Amino acid sequence: MRRSPAAVVSSLFLAAGPGTVAGLVPYWINGWRVHDPFPGAAMLPIRVLGAVLVLAGGVVVVGAFLEFVVEGWGTPIPVAAPDRLVVGGFYRYVRNPMYVAILAAIIGQAMVFGDPGLLVYAAVVAIPVVAFVRWYEEPELRRRFGAEYEDYRSHVPGWWPRLHPYQR
């Protein structure tokens, strides 16, 4: 796929996919209303940490989408997958930066708004995401990229970022 169409399709998918899962649905659940789940407790540090998670999650999701276009010449959508294995950017630290970032953004919102319902939602989102990665994405990447993917997979964790970037 050429970069311009990949960029357009990725942008639309970014708004529709992560935008809905990490933005619209949390809004439907919470209305972005601030609650005080622990009356009398100092919630400010928790809310600040939550805001950091939301902001970092947004940066990572956008960066991961850009990597698909720039490095992979494709999109994150399986039907328009990249021609090249994407291992740059945030993919040097964790194999699933988009999913990790989306979950971090949801958890961050739970912290900012003091809403445990958003933590339940994050857990509900995590179940099909992990299943999709395990039973579709990883086998498909093995099939398409073979030894190159296996080498990458053996050096970069799937869900918990490593401290130092992966180098091919």
C-alpha cells in the first residue's frame, strides 16, 4: 500500500477504533464526571498519575499508527496490513503498544474521574484484545514474516514494555 492512502485509512481507523474504545465508550460510562471514591483521601496524586496515563496513551497510540504508515507502508487494519514487519518507534519497547496504550488511557480515566466502573471496562476490553493477539495476530505475523517475527518476538515483550529499545 502507498503511504498516502495508508495514512488516510489509518487516520479514519484511529478515530473509529481507539477513539471509540478509549474515548467515546468511557464517556458513555462515566460522562466524564469526577467522583470521590475515597472520601477524605488525597486523590490529587492519583488524578495526576491518571492524566499522565491518558496523555501518554494518546501519544503512544498516535505514534504506533504513524509507524504502521511510515515503516510498514500499511495500516493497523488486518485487511490492509503492512508489507513490512513494524519494529520501530514504540514497537522497539513492546510488541503491542497500541493495545497497551488504549488500556492505559482507560485506566488513566478511571483514576482521573475516580470511577471504578472504568476499571471494569478496561478489564472487559482486555479480554478480547489479548485473545485476538494470541489467536489471530501472532499466528498471522509468524506466517507472514517467519524468522524475522520470531526473532523480534523473542526479544520484545508483548504487554510490559522493556526499558531499552530493541535493535535488529
